[in-house]
Amino acid sequence: MSYLKLSSLKKTYPNGVTAVKDLDLEIEKGEFVVLLGPSGCGKTTTLRMLAGLEEVTEGSIILDGKDITRLPPRQRNISMIFQSYAVWPHMTVAENIAYPLRLRKMDKKGIASKVQEVARICNIADYLDRYPAQLSGGQRQRVAVARALAVNSKLSLMDEPLSNLDAKLRVSVRTFLKEIHRNTGATTIFVTHDQAEAMALADRIVVMNEGRIEQVGSTREIYSECGSLFTAQFMGTPPANIQRVALASTRGRLVAAAKDAGAALDLGDQSAFPAIGRLTGGEVFLAVRPENIGIVEPNGINETSIEIVEPQGAYTILVSHVLGSEWKIMLEGDVDIRIGQKVSLKIDPAKVMLYDVQTTKRISLS
Ligand SMILES: Nc1ncnc2c1ncn2[C@@H]1O[C@H](COP(=O)(O)OP(=O)(O)OP(=O)(O)O)[C@@H](O)[C@H]1O
Ligand SMILES: [Mg+2]
């Protein structure tokens, strides 16, 4: 049996908005799970139900073998870190960390040594006598983490804890959180709408959309084997190029044609697509990640011209018209290419993703 089990969890707010619809999720002890999804998809609502801050409309929450669905927050032994710095401004760093321990009636000596221990782990031991206003944003968020760590809770919930930090600090606190997790093994559910953050931190990512789970998987699965069109559109910077196409087999090649554009794209030798018989004739959504497209000298196949060149240092993004739409191509390094230059596009057939036009679910190519 899993450590945390959410079964058919549902939340309808008093105003009639159903923010979470039928959520099923199992989490193992020690996992770092990230809930990822666009604004309003129900991430915070899910966390608040777990913490007991929001009543569950239907379904159940089992934590470590115990049904906690209706327990008040204090009896759940769950810690929560919010987006805003959830530290008390009128208490010093040491008092902030000690406060939940005092509530739990820990003795003075125990509290003092626990404060020292977590302050050392979180690298704030030098600031124990300061007030939050005398700390930087990143230091304040580390205090919040230290306070959560000190109580040894069964489950650690974090709702966009990095979103108030500037870009550079976000990355360093992110690395810090990952180290903390490696050292403590605390079961953690972390909420973000930032996919880079999700991919960097997660053992498993849960992609949410409109109150439902779209896909659960490792970073690699979520990114390279998107189970639905939604995930393919959501993941990646820039995201996958997506187009509704008809598939045909022409002289041993698999070709995608866009109806209105009168344009076609060669996807590669049809031997790369064992399911070819099932695929041709009908319409599908084609998704190709920008980094899975290469360019070669014009050779008569997929010829196009480059319209925009965006150097990014480590990589270069090119924009070109493919199948009547603007597609993005991502090449490693600083590429020497002119605007207007003619090239041939080479798609990696093993990385092509196809989706059913009705269900928008992934179609297996093998
Ligand atoms: N107290 C409330 N009463 C009514 N509706 C609410 C309440 N809180 C949230 N909602 C609605 O429930 C839906 C989910 O909100 P939630 O805060 O869980 O989203 P989220 O995924 O955390 O979004 P964000 O990334 O913007 O924080 C939204 O449509 C929101 O407007
Ligand atoms: Mg939220």
C-alpha cells in the first residue's frame, strides 16, 4: 500500500466552482512529487485539501495507513510552505523555527538543538537572531523551509515557494531544496506552474489540467512521451510544434499534409513507423519538438527558408513556415545562418508524436 493515497478527490467551492474533479494519486514514502499545470487548474486547492485547510467535497485521503480526510489540520502532521514568505515578522529566525516545536510541547533543550540542526542544514545558522525584515528573499524562504523541516512532519507541502524570488535566486533555492530532499528524504508535494522547475526537482511530475490529472510520469516521460496533446503543448520552451494533418504513405515515406495549407512534410522512412497501416488515411495532430528538427543543405525534401534567427548563446532558435504555420527549430550552439537562407528540414522520426483528433490522446507508433 502506498504512503499517501488520494482517491476520487473532489472539491466544489460554495460558489459552485468545481476546482478538483475526481483526482486519483498514489505517492510513495520519500518521493518528491511536483503538481504542474496552468493557472487555475486546481493545484493549490489540492494542497489545501491535503493540509486540511479546505474541506473535501468527495473522496478520501489516506496518509501512512490513516484516513485523514476529515481530520483538523493540527492532527495531520503535515507541514506547508506557501508562495508568500510564511515567516512571522515579529519573531527572530530562531523563534520562527522554534514556535511550532513549542506548540508541540517539545522541551527547551530539544528545541534548542533542533533549531541549531535545521539552521545548519538550511545555511542560516548565522542569522538566528535576526528578524525576517533583515534577511534577503532567499534567506527568508530558507527560514520557512527550516521551520517546516524542524517538525518532522509526515508530509511536506510547498505551494510555489520560489515564485517571489528573482530568476537567479530561484535556481539557487531550487538546488537547495533538492539537496535538502536528498538529505532528509521527506515526502514532498511541490506545486508550480513553471515546467523547468518541475523537471529539475521532481521524482515524478503530475500534470494537471482543469481539475484533472493529464499525465503522471518521470521528467523524461512527461517531456518526451507526452500522453496527451495538452501535455505536448504545455511542456517545453519553446513548446512542441503542433499541427492537424492527414498522414499518407508515399514511395516508402510517411508524409504529413496540412489540408488548408496545401503543404506537406516528410516525416521519414516509413519503416520507422511500424503502425503505419493504422495511421495513414486519417487525420491526426502531429507534434514535433523544436530540438528534434535538424537542418541540412537543400536536397529536395522539406525545403523551406529561415525567417527569424534568435541566438540564445547555448542554442539558436530558428523560425520557418512548415505546413502553413510558423514552426520553431532549435539547434545547439551559435549557428551561422542567414535570414532568408534555404534549407531542408530533417525530422527525427523516432521523436515524432501523434495524437488522436477526437480524444487528443497519444497514438502509439509501434
Ligand atoms: N475560495 C474559492 N472559492 C471559489 N472558487 C475558488 C476558490 N479558490 C479557488 N477557486 C477556483 O478554483 C479553481 C482552482 O483554483 P486553484 O487556486 O486551486 O488553482 P491553481 O492551480 O493553484 O492556480 P495558480 O497557478 O494560479 O495558483 C480556479 O478556477 C479558482 O478560481
Ligand atoms: Mg495556486
